[in-house]
Amino acid sequence: MKQSLIIDCDPGVDDATGLLTAFASHDLDLLAVTTVGGNVSAEKTARNARILRQIAGREDVPVFAGAERPLRREPAGAGEFHGAEGLGDLAPFEPAAPTAEGTAAEAIVRLVKERPAGSVALIVMGPMTNLALAMRAEPRLADHLGPVVVMGGARAEGGNITASAEFNIWADPDAAAEVFASGCRMIVLGLDATHQVRSTETRIRMIEAVDTASGRTAAGMLRFSQRTEREIVGWDAGPLHDPCTVACLLKPQLFELAPCRIDVETESDLTRGHTAVEFRVEAATARHFWATRADADGVFALIAERLGAGQ
Ligand code: BDR
Ligand code: CA
């Protein structure tokens, strides 16, 4: 049976590669893509998701636009890493198919609640605002959800937006704190894992060799990131964050996970969005799982294989 899935995202060049990989994965029952303001504005992330859906030929998957701003903070943005429009060098255009009726939070509640408990997985590639709003609207959602696979957080690696915090958690720490406290089962791919998944020249060429529209588009995203990571951070091979979520759902053995409890700092300005990862927990009852290791070659091979099977 296919795994039912909703992807919540803020495309974003790495979100784009993750989305294209999921669109091309026909063993997933992709129920919806929901979008949130994050890397760029909510209006742009919703448009970008629809652009990617069109490139992938997956207009059967509805896109629901979501929160325009974090629960309590000012919207941030990360245009320097994603381009002003969010999709790197890809010139944006108005996609043929519109967004679906209703908000992202409403769609998450409805699509999860109308299916058996535990059967719908949720991938979160951006700030957790939509999921927090969905949980506020339906407090039983946490019990009904399948695994929530998150790209976010930092521990051993330190942060990428401040010394303590990773962008997605930092951007809406209040939403993340609510979701982590909700009791849902969460698999968390923070910077400790995604910094192991580097877009080396060899790996980018592997994606460039995939001769499909999705492959060519993903390769363009990787080349753009290679340039910005070199210019801004000085890394020759930058990390590929968001696609790790899709890879982890499709092939969990690519990651090593440790049971833990994660709490998010919301009070301190200095450490806003820090993820406190506590490993001293009972493994049998743990609800959070922190990724400590990633098989980077395996992740890239999986992405290449899936993009080759798509449009
Ligand atoms: C995360 O921040 C965003 O800029 C990326 O899309 C990714 O989700 C990495 O910290
Ligand atoms: Ca993202």
C-alpha cells in the first residue's frame, strides 16, 4: 500500500528538489502540498509550488496556500540563498493551475482526519506555522497524524542563522515549540544530518545526467546553491537540506536516528529557536527521533533514481 503524505514547504531551492523528488515517486500517495511564508513570501512559495507541480506534470496534487507570517514574529526570509523569487535561476511564471480552495491548516486537518489514524505522514520543509495552526484548530490532530518528518533544528553543528538556531525553527520558534510539545511522532533531520549531505561536483553531475524536466530543474537548483554557498558561506559543496525528508520517508535506512525529546527555546533573544535535544529518555516511549548520521551517496542516488522516473 502506498504511503499517504502531505508536504508542507516554502520553496526555496532545496524545497524544490525535495518536491520534485516526491512528485516523481509513484510509490507515494501525495495528498497535497501546503505552503508557508519562509524563504520568500507566502504568495511566492504558493506560486513556486505550483510551478514545480506543473514542471513535474502532477496537477493531480492540490496546492494549498498557508500562513503569511509566523505566529508571533516578524517574517524573516532567506532570499540570499534562494534568489529573490525563491527558485534560484528559474524565471518564475504564472502556472496554469491555481491553488486549491481553503487554507493549508484546514487542508492538513481535513486530509488527516478523513483517513485512518496514523496513516498520513507529514513532511515539513519550512517554518512550522501551518502545522501549529492546524493543531490549534484540531487538538486531536497530533494523535491522528502519522510520522511527521521535519527538516529543522541544530545541535552538534550549531546554527545556520544564529550561533544556536537553524532557519526553519528560528523563523517561527513559537510554532515549532507547540508542535514539538504536541506529542506527535517526529523524525527530525537537523543540520547535524543535513550538513553530511553535501552537493559535491560529482553528485551534482549525477543529477544533471537525469534527462527529465524534473531532473533538469533540480540540477539547476543545485547549481544555483553551489554558487550561493560558495559566495556567502565559502563552502565548496553546500548542504542539501530539505530533500533529506523525502529520502528518509522513502528509505529510512539512509539515516541513523536516536530517540530523544526536543524542546524549542522561545524566550531568549540570544538563543531563539535553539533545539534542546535530550537523549536521556526512555527509548520505548520516545516521540522524537534525531538524525545523527546520513548516507549522502545513498540520498543522492535515490534522488537521481526518482527524478529519472518522473516527467
Ligand atoms: C532550511 O532553511 C531554508 O532556507 C531551507 O529551505 C531549509 O528548509 C535549512 O536551514
Ligand atoms: Ca525549506
